[in-house]
Amino acid sequence: MNQSEFIKTINPFKDRLFRLAKRLLVSTEEAEDATQEVLVRLWNNRGKLKSYNSVEALAVTITKNYCLDQLKSKRATEMRIVHSNYTDRDAGLQQQAEDRDSWNWVEKIMDELPEQQKIIVQLRDIEQYEFEEIAKMMDMNETAVRVALSRARKAIREELTKKHSYGIKSN
Amino acid sequence: MELKAIEILLDKYFEAETSTAEENVLKAYFSSADVAPHLEQYRPMFGYFAGEATQKFERTVPLKTKRRKVAWLSAAAGFVLLSGLIALLNRQPEPSGALGTYDDPEVAFRETQKALNMLSSNVNVGVAGMGYLGEYEKTKEKIFKDHHNQKSKSKKK
């Protein structure tokens, strides 16, 4: 596998690896480092890549494990970088500002989730992988993935509902 | 009607029983301008998920082919070494021609003596050449001494 073939292989999913890394490591810088590390590892093992059905699933698994290792070894003094590169939508300006505010809320709620649930929500609700793929990446069975996902979604809902009704009451 | 469908999908969603297609229907619904007021609370969730999917990895990763280069280099070095060795081995047998060898020991002795005499006389030439160096040494010593004396004199002052 030469360089251009390799780049063609990783291009469709490198952003996904980065987003997963960022979900776990929080800081953009660290997430970039992690993504780079994973891609270099893949490159160094490029000879073996053809024997995998899905390089993407492999890459996600490596990223997940690498980031969890990073977290374990450091429990890093996390620097939060709140990103604001959201895409513009139909809603009005006022609405957008409110949205951004509430999105930050969702992000905070997600940060509080256990790592496994965090990863599963990331893989499903943001990256839209199928349950079968997620099960492989997580080394879990599909039912367990669904259970964890359902729990995570409900936890987010619960926190959002609290926040939402609090807002209404205070008005 | 549609609202009812959305509510059903939402229930399925929280049980993690929706397909990705159904989840996209929910995302589309919650990104539209008219979300039913009692579902308003779910809007940030789907909005956030959709927004998060747009982040990109911008860094270019250095893909080194280091290992291969080292392999090439060592192979090339090995080749050079080997060819050098072969050339050396091939050259050695050449001077084993008759040059400088004698069959008669007497002749050999005389020739050797001649060669040694020549060598010793030449050594003398070389030694004679060294005489100049001695001269140089003397001069140097003189200057150095003068210089040294001057120095000590100036110190005494």
C-alpha cells in the first residue's frame, strides 16, 4: 500500500477518529495528537491492513483504546476548548444563540456519562454507525450496545428535561 | 398525524430501537423551525449531535517511509563493501609476475646489497637535508631566547 492509497483509505473516516478522540480527551490538541498517533500506527502496519474487512472499524477500535489508555495514564489536567464552529441553520439569530447555549449543555451532560456510554453515543448518534459495527468496535454484543445506548440517551433526556423545566419555572 | 409519528419514533429512540434512517428523520424534524412545544426540550440534543458531526481533523500527518530507506541504505552499503572486497581480491594475484625475484641466491644477495646501499645512501641524503632543519632550530632558539630575555628584563623593570 503506497502513500496515496493509504490516504484514500483513511480520508473517509479520519474526521470520525478525531471526533471520537475529542469526545474522550476533550482538548482539541490532545485529540489531534491522538488521531495522528493512530494514523501513524495504521501507516506503519499498512502491509496488514488488507487482511481486515473494515479498516475503519479497526481504526475506531484503535482510537478508542488509545484514548482510554491516555485517560488512564494521565487523567490529564484537561483544558476545555469550547468550539463554536457550528453550521448555520434556518432559525433566527436569537434562536441560534440559545441553541448554542443548550448545545453546550448537551456537551456537558455527555461529559458526565461513563466512558463506555459516551463512546457509544458518539458512534451512534453522531457518527451513525450501525449497531453491528459498534458491537465489533466495542467488543460487545449488540444487545449490550443497545442497552448502554438507551441508558445514555435517557440520562441525557433526564438532564435536559431538568434544565428545560427549570428555565420555564424561572421565567 | 406527523407529530404522532415523531412521538412514536422518539419512544423507540430512547429504547435504542430506531434505525439510522429513523434517527435521521428525528434529526430533520428537530432542526426544522416548527417543533411542537412539548418536544422542544429534545431539540438541543439532536441539534448538538448534528453539529458535532461537522468537526474536521485538519492536521496533515507525516507519513514516513523511514524503515524502508534504512533497508535500502544498508543494502547499498553492503553492495559497495562487497564490490570493493572483490576488486581487492582480484588485484592481488597480479604482481606475482617475475619482477624483483632471482633464481640464483648469489645474484639475489648482490642485488639485495645494492638495494640496501642505495637505500642507506638515500637515507643519508635525507639526513643531510635535515641539517637545514637544525639551522632553523638554532635560529628559532636564538630568537626565542632573546625574546625570553627581553621579557624577563621587562619584568625586572
